Amino acid sequence: MKRSITGRHFELTEAIKNYAEAAVDVLDKYNLDITTANTVISKSEKKGFTVEFIVNLKDKNTIVITQNDKDVYAAIDLAIERLKKSLRRHADKIKGHRITSFKDLGTEAEAVMEQLDYLDQNDADIVPMDLVLHKPMDFDEAIDALKAEKKRQFIVFNDNDGLMRVMYKRADGKFGLY
């Protein structure tokens, strides 16, 4: 992470620089890919000190926190607490998009679970079959392969739009296409 500390209308002392650097070092614990952390400390006659943290994250998110206070150290503390809260929310949002179990998928998963329960109750055996396709077939190759086979068979191929389609031989000898 690149760090920079800048003083505006105000000369930074080593103590203030070290304090701001220590505050920024705490941000590493969130395990977010922070690319840059810029700190701008400015002084105004009416408001006292203004501390601004600009944090750029890897996924093109930028967090900007601005805090005013009469004491520069208090302004840094308040701003870093707000920044921690914002980074924690961002980290939780990223982690919250993961699906933790099959049941969290929603109604589609419930329908599949019901089918599996039904199969278990009726002692149905499910035999997995390997689908061996070494390369996607085009339309003519799929028809030739289906004509050569005597059984119903499914063949997946690429059509003109580049989409995967399923061609099968129907019981009446005609070809079907999904």
C-alpha cells in the first residue's frame, strides 16, 4: 500500500506524521487490497483542523472520510474510526455474497432437495453417466452421429450464434433440438 501524508496551510511535524502513519497502519488488518492511502491535513482559522483520508481499493472503490476538529490528533482519531467502520462494512459486504450452503440457493434448491428426498424414499438408484465430448460438434456432424446410432442419444453442439444446443433422436426417428 502506498501512503502519503500532506499538510495544507500547515506545516506537519514529525509527531503528527508518525501519528497519522500509525493510524493508517491499522487498516491492514481488514485484508482488503488497499492500493493507496492518502492523508491530507489542513488548517483553517474557523474550523480548526480538517483531516481527510482517501483510500483506494483494488476493485476500483474509493473511500473518502473527512473530519473536522479543533485538535489535530482528535480529528485523526475520529476520522480513522469512521474509516475503520467503512472498511469493515465493505469487507462484510464482500464476504456476505458467498453462498454458505445448498439450502441458501433459494426455491430452486428446495425443489431439487424435494426431488432427492423423493428418490431416497422410493429407493431409486441414480447412476451417473459420463458425457464424453472431445470437441463441440457443428450441426451436420451432430446429424451424422445421430443417424449412425440406433438408440436415442443426446449430442451437444455449437450453433451459428455460438450457443450450446442439444440435439436428440426422437422415438419416431425424427430429430429434436433444444
